[in-house]
Amino acid sequence: MSIEIRESQWNGAEAAALRLEMDTELRPRYADLFASKPAYPAVDVEAIVLTLVAFDGDLPVGTASLKNTDGYSEVKRVFVAASHRRRNLGAALLTAVEEHAAALGVTDLVLQTGLRQPEAIALYEREGWRPIPPFGPYAADTEISRCFAKPLAPLFVAVELPAVGEPATLVPRSIAALREFAEAGVDLAVIADDLRAAPAGLARIDAPTLAAFAAPTVAGIGLAPAISTTHTEPFHLSKVVQTLDHASHGRAAWQVVVSTSEEESAHFGRKTAVDSGQAWAEAEEAIEVAERLWDSWEDDAEIRDVATGRFIDRERVHHIDFEGSYFSVRGPSIVPRSPQGRPPIIVSATDDASLDVAVRRADIIRVAPGLVAQARSGVDRAGRDGAVTVLVDVAVASADTLTATLATLRHDTGADGVVLVFAETPDAADYTDTLAPFVRSERPDAPTLRDRLRLERPVSRYVRALEGALS
Amino acid sequence: MTVRKQIHLAAHFPGVNNTTIWADPASGSQIDFSSFEHFAATAERGRFDFLFLAEGLRVREHNGEIHDLDVVGRPDTLTVLAAVAAITKRLGLVGTINTTFNEPFELARQLASLELVSGGRSGWNIVTSNDAFTGENFRRGGFLDNADRYTRASEFVDVAEALWQGATADHHGEFFDVVGSLEVPVSPQGKPIIVQAGVSAEGRDLAARYADAIFSPFADLVKGREFYADIAQRLEKFGRGADELKILPGATFVLGDTEAEAEERYQYERRAQVSGATAIRTLEAVWGRDLSEYDPDGPLPSVDLVVENVELTAGRATHHKDRRGTASEWVEQAEAEGLSIRDAAISKLARGVLVGTPTQVADRIDEFVQTDASDGFVLVPSITPSGLDEFVDKVIPLLQERGSYRTEYEGETLRDALFSG
């Protein structure tokens, strides 16, 4: 059999004939159900962006289309003539639609079929489609509609672990979860931290310490400890993140957090609690200091020039001379430039003050599902060039409802991905199958976190422009 | 059969001093984690008590410019130790952390966390500073009155120890107000091992009161025995037994198949450690002025050129108080022994060193320990990261043969390693 799949027209004779054959075959299966219901509205031809027809020689034997429906990219009317079934032609048509859709920039596909088409349902499940609740025009029809989704581009999937737990199992459970999530293809793990009292009977751990402990033995996942800027020296936290970047071969990031409670201030006894506005103003200065320190050594500062006896070229190691409202830092860093140059900055935009800092400073902005557009317009207003990844926080208690959330996440929220926030360290193996369709399938050897975010590795701000011009 | 006093060894990752030879082809990265992995694995294979990391919180400068002749740059101490904890099982992990630039609650929490991930193998080498140069990197600066350094350090350690016991601190002292608890589980060894390196009277008292080990500068049998006896007396004053504190002088080592070969290698290493440029800069630090026009292979400059009260070197421990006196001493010695600038610098920069065949070095270490000049050594090789390999391959088996050194770790924690043997 030599089958060829060609682009065609929705209203073309071959496609129309095949759809008629399909209706004729299926209508009797649903006759009793539709007797009491209105029929589905006719397909709006204007919304069809692609129609494919499969030919066996000159004979049209299968079809499939793609339609824009309420912002969804929906696969429509997949049909194979009775004479040509059991030859994987359905799968070939789906693959062809997916390839065309991807070329059109579509990131997620959905489709609707019906409960009395078990052969179709089996096909979709075999081809990696995941069931979702009825979407868009089918939302009210939970009786007959069976809907499926398939992501064409992976989501950026992060998890946030609480770093809280039973004293005896806190570390091993956290490491096991990190390892399972890494193996499941999760891009990034944020390790939360909190200097306040833990819930009764539970214990905490310093997030950077846990991240560093994970770095050598947990491969393939970004590690982002939460570090507060309110009481910690920016010089210290900058070298911690930089060192984590060295130890993890370019997988470090920093989740910037602030401390606004009296309880935390009392640990330090230096100042009374500050409000969010002041805490984030200080955090923004700390980010500036950290990024300058990360740039303070140019990449090629270490020269080991035996002839002149010089280990470094001191023209390429720079004081940062930061003078702010909250602190001044002379520099340079004690740590040479790290694999990513500048590890990504993560800010959760939970109020106006943090949103302001996030849109100006963060490489990854975390928001509630309804606030993605606000974050993106803020980034635009800030005049940022370069990619900013916007992730929505989703609190997760079990894997059950996660597929539906992820399948329509981009459509529903406009985000680039998700942070699955766990209140307790989960048994991450439970999530492997659920996450599989949504995470990257390719695993390059040693990607840095910036690679995964499609962020260029930045040139140090202290590299003189002249050098670039001359080289 | 008498039980021999057991030797305790620590492995000091080569740092940013001129003793680290970076120009040698075998010299690797001081930053890449693979170097720490290699060094720690060797130390654990050699059943060392602990890995030791130094710290410097500002890149050194000389005459207002960043010092470029020695290794520059190092990773964050506690972050490296937490990562090394993941790839070692019994090796202790001791980091140098300055009380002046840290807060007790925060540092106690970080160390308690290192304790937890390492299963009770952490240690803290307490240093204090009044270094305003380094303070420029910190919001709270370093402008501490010299006299307050040890009082502040004592109060710092008191707060940390209370927090490590799992207590809710309600401390209001001269230097700190700390309320709260760490919330980090108490580790198997209870609290991190405390190491101290000060040799002043206050430093010795601080050590005798708090420390489990002293990183001492006395790699000399006579001075070592004096120091050992002095510390024993101070321990008594604080109600502690002589066996509750290990004294470990810092030393490097040079091995050869024959004594002559070891000596030849030692001379090579000393010249590699002190280039002509390093020699000039060493003299500049004493003379307090630019000497770049001088020939390192020529005679020393006149003492009359010394400028008092100018500190060219910033960010390291050695400072010269009586410059003219120091310079006179150097010039006199150079004239008497016919030394060039470079020879003189080589001689003056010499540190504790164990030179000889593996048997001679093993004998020397055992002699230090069996005659109470120390409890062992903190060994710093001159090559990163492979410099420790031959010591572990050649000297450790000899120490084990004579029954002075463990063949297996006694327990799981660093405290077990230091005090169960």
C-alpha cells in the first residue's frame, strides 16, 4: 500500500465525501442520545486552518482537520475509510496534523470525540493524548463528549518543595523527591525556606544547604534555593548561589524572598520588621549587588600566565562599587564567574511591591493563574529585552486533577509553564506518568538552566565594549 | 602491648597562598567541583579526620590593585562542604567562617543544616577579624575594635551552642539580641566540631573553653611541645581534660624515594612557590613601597628606603608592625648568607614542612604525636587537587603499620573520628 497524505480543502470534494461517510457510520450510534438534544453547531469553515486527505493512489481514504476554537487548536473530523482501517492510517493522519500545527506555532492540541467511539478513544490514548474535561464549546456536554489534549511543545515545569518535614526523614525524602522529579523531566526545583517556627513536630533545613547537598548526586534539574534578602548579607548570598552554580554545572537559580515578620527580625536583633514595600526595595538592591558580583570576574580572568607569573589578569576582575540606600558593597566576588554567568533570578509576584521588582529584575516570574497578562505587560513596560519566563503557581495535593490543569494551562493562563507547589514533600514517583506528556522528551547531556529557559549566557557587564569591537 | 597514641590528620584544600603551586602542569582548578571531589575522596580513602577549607571574604590587594601572582578566587565554604557531604560517608567537613561578618542565628542554622545533611560530620573553624578592608563587602562592615574580637566571638559561640541544643534562644547580650529557635533537627554528634586557630592569650583561652581542635602554627617539635603543655593547663582552668582537645599544626609535605630526591623536590617547590615577582611583592609589603625596579636575583634594597605606616597588602593575615626592624633582619640575614631578593623571600615565606622519604615523614609525624608536640597535622599539599594522593598512597600505610593510625573510621561522626580512637 502506498498512502500519501496531502493538504486539501475542508470543502474539497474528497474531504467532504469522507466526512459524509463518517457521519453515516456514526450517526446511528448516537441516535437515541441526540433525539433529545440539539445537534452540535455546524463547523465554521472560516475557523478551519488545515485539512488533510490521505490517498491510496487516486482514492481518498482518510481525512483530518485543524480548527481554531475559542483560542484552542482543535483537531477535527479524523476519519479513515472502512476499507483502510487497521493500517495505522489514523495515527499517520494525527502525526501529520501535529507536524503542520507545530509549524504554525501551535503549542497545544485538543480534540473532542464521543463516548461511543471506543476505537477512536483507543487511538488517541495510544498516540499520547491525555483525557481532559470537555473544553470550550463542549464544556456543558459531559455526557457524550470525551475530550483529549496533547502538548506539542513542552511546558516549563517547576516544582516547589517545602523543605519541611519529620526530623528523621526531612533530608532523605527531599532528596528522593528531587531525584524522582529530575527523572520525570521536571526542569527546576525551588527549595522553599522560612526562618519562622515550623509546624509542631516538624523541622526545617537551610535551603541553600539542601540544594548544595543535592547538586552532585541529583542530575538534570535546576536547583533554586529561596534566600531572603532582608537579613542576609548580599555578598554572602551571591557567593552561595554562584558556588551552587559551579557545583551543579550550571543548574543554579535564586528564588528571591523577603522576611517581613517580627519573628524573623527577632532572630537577628538588628532592625524591626519592615513592610513589603521596603523589604522589596531592599531586595532589588540585593539583586543588583548579586548580579554585579556575578559579573565581577570576566570569563577569561584566570590566565595562569607562567611567563609573567600572573594567575589572573587583574584588568578582568572588577570592583563593583555599589552604593545603595540599604548597603554598599565594594567587590569583586571571591568566586570566579560561574557556568551560567548569572544564575537566573526568580521572583514570586504576590503583591504590588514584589510584582514591580519581578517585572524589572526576574528571569522567571511566578504569579497566580489570573495574573500572567499583568506580569507580561509589566515586563514590556519595563522595556526588557531578552526572555522572561512566566510561570503560574498551582498548589498540588495529588496527581489526579493535574492532567487537566496542565493540558490547558497555556490556553487558560497564557503562562509558559507551571510551578507545582507542594505543601508537603510528595512521593514524586506518583507524578511521573502525569507529567510525562508535558515535559521535554529530549534530554540533552548537560543543559544549564539558562539553556532550558532559552536565555543567552550573558556577557559580563564589565567587559569593555572596545574589546568586542577589536576582536 | 601498649596502645599507641593515635594520629589525627586533616586535609586542607590548597588555597590562595603562595604555597599553592599553580604553574605546575599537574595543577588543576581551585573552583571546579571535580577538584573538591577528588581531594575529598583521597582524604577519605586515607581515613583523614576531616577536610578543611579556609576562607577569605575579599580578594587580596597589593598597593591598591588586586593581587595577581597567587591563586585567586575560591567557592563559598559551606556550600562546597554541603556538596562534598553528598559524595563522602565518613570524612569530617570543617569550614572556616568569620564571626565578624556573620550573624549567630544565620550561621548556626547553616551549620546545623550541614550537620544534618552530613550525618554529624561538620565542623567550624572560628576566626575573627577587625578587617575594615574586608568589611567593605558587608553592610555591617568590619569596624570592630580589636579588643572586642574575642568577646564578640565568645558571645557568638554561646548563642550558637544554645541554638544547636534545640533551645529557643532569648539572648540579649553586649553584641547580639537573638530570639527564636533554629527548627533544624539536632544532629547525631549533637553540634558541629569547633576548631580554633588563634595563638594569642585570648585565642588560646577561647580554644581551651570551646574548641574540639586547634589549627596551630607550631610545626616544630620544641614550640609544639610548649604549646601543647600550655593548652593542657588552660584546659584544666576550664574544667576540661587534655584529651578533649586535639592540637593539629598546619604543615605541607614533600616526598621523595630517597632523602636527596625529596630535598631536591623541596627546593624546586620553594622556587615554584616564590617567583621573582612574588619575591619583589613580598619585600614591597615590608618596605612599604614600590620595588618593581629591583632585580629579584640581585641584593636587597637598603633599609633606609623603608616607609613606615604604609600597608600595601590588604586582605590577608600577615601584617608587619615594625617594618624597619623586619627589613634590617632580612638584610642582615641576606648579607650573612649571600641571599638574593628571591632567596630571602623563599627563606622568609617558608612554613612548616615535612620533607623526606615516606618512612622519614611517617617517623616525623609519629614523633610529633608520641612526644606530645601535637595530636597530628593539618596537611596542605602544594598541588590542587592531586597533591594529597601520594601521601595517602605512601605514608598512610606506614602509619597504619605502626599502629598509630586508623585503618577504618571508628564511627559515623566527626566527633567519633576525633575522640574515639
